[in-house]
Amino acid sequence: MERTFIKEIRENDLVEGVFWVKEKSMPVSRSGAPYLRVRLADRTGEIEGRVWDGVEEFADLFVRDDFIRIKAQANSYQDRVQLNIKSIKKVGEAEVSLDEFLPSSSRDPEEMLAELAEISQGIENDHLKKLVMAFLGNKEFTLLFKRAPGAKRLHHSFLGGLLEHTLSVVHLIQKIKGYYEGINHDLLLAGGVLHDIGKVYELSYERSFDYTDVGRLVGHIVMGVEMVDKEIAQIEGFPPELAMLMKHLLLSHHGQYEWGSPTRPMTLEAQILHHLDDLDAKVKGIQEFIQKAEQGATWTDYHRMFERFFYIGEVEEG
């Protein structure tokens, strides 16, 4: 049977397929009867489903993060499509392809990694080039780097998102090369490549996107500095001041203490990296939010982080 993806579901459709259970709860209706509420997901999006009959029987079959096969009727509720689930069967992980359930970059990760490596080969400072290539040439690291999301939720929240975000920041750095005087481009470029490397260990992304224990307790900024410090120690003659400036880029790239940076940017390169990183993350985050809007909508829903709605009416180019 051909797979039905969530983005394809329309009102009145009869839906049968396998979905990942992102959320599960058992609220009580106005009449006092319990019902089962689930948020189902695949790589194309999410949809809410409800079970009104046989609630306790179905609730015992699965838990959050399981895969389930359902039969349901798609209905409209408060102008949104929702599933009225009639049957549920738990599905083992061995029976599914995880790539069908986790969103992924539209770009091939191998191509992105090759492009990032090619740009990095242009770093003229030998110490910085060796530092960057120590990571991009490490198979264990790149295996994680090609798969990790850029964030749990706010931006580039898909497989390969970290690599896509890193490459985008690097392209922005390349675009301003030579525009400002007194900028150490090699240092800035190396910082762009390495600023988020700690995220390969901060986030878990085997089934759902969440934080690891070390990710919550230590965070990607500190982990990234530790990773860089370890590699710098292996590079003979790495200048101490250059090492200090490199680590400052990672420590300050979030820009503010309240945004998670242990220190604020105190060099031109650090200030530029912060703003380009922030620009790319926010633009991508808004684009992803707009894509989730109802088809034909003029405005998005309210975005809590930005504290505003976004207009998505058509704008002519040129």
C-alpha cells in the first residue's frame, strides 16, 4: 500500500498508515469521559489525532515515541484537519525506515560536506586550516555532523540541518570578504565552520530531536570549545593568542549572556560571526514557520519567540 504522508491528508480522507507518536495524553471531555489525544508526525509534518471509542484498550498499546499503524477519518476541527482514529496497532522500529519520519535537508549531506571542505581549503593560515580539517577529515565526527539537526525546534530542525546552517553561515562570511577593513578572514571563516560543532553531542536525533544529558548540563558552546582545545593541542606550534581568539569566537557566538554565551563578542570577527549566525538562524526559522501555515493563508499563526504574526501574502520579485 502506498504511503500517505501528513502533508497530503485532506478533510474527509480515509487514512491508513504508520506514524510516529510525538505526543500522547488522555484528557477528559466536557461530559467527563476520557479520550486519547496524540500528535502524530512524519518527515512532512504533524497532525493531531483523537480516539473516542476503546480509549483504555488503545492507550495501553503504545507510548510516546512509538510507531503506530492507524485507520482514521480526517475531519476539520476549528479550521484544522484532525484525525478521528478508529484502530491502532503498534509497529516495531525494525519495520520502519526512520528517514520517513524525521524531516531532512533538501540538500545531499555528502555534497554539503564536500562544499564546506572545499571552502575550508581556502584558509591561508596553516594552523587554522589544520584545525578545521582535523574535524572535516574525521569520519566519526562527520558521520554525526552530516546527520545532526541545527536545533531542537527553532531553526534547521531537520536531519542535516546543522551542516546546512554551518554552510550557510560560511557562505555569508564569504560574501562579506574584503568589505570591511581590518578583519581576519581566516579566523572568521574557521569560526564559521566550527562555531556549532558541539551540537553533534548536544542533541539526540536517532528517533526524535531532543537534548542529551550532556547537552542539557554542559551545552554545545562549552563542548565545542573542549573539542577545539583538544585538537589545538595536537597541532604543533599553534600560536596561543590565535587559540584564544578562536575559542572566543565559539564562546561568544550567541552574543548575549541571556542567550547562552559565556562571554559577549569582544573582537570584530566575533561580532560578525554572532550576527551572521543569528541572521541565518532567524531567517531559516521564520521560513520554516511560514511553511507550516495553512495553505492559502495570508498570515501565519502567532510566533511566540518573535512575539508577532508574519505576513505571507505574495510579493512580486524584481
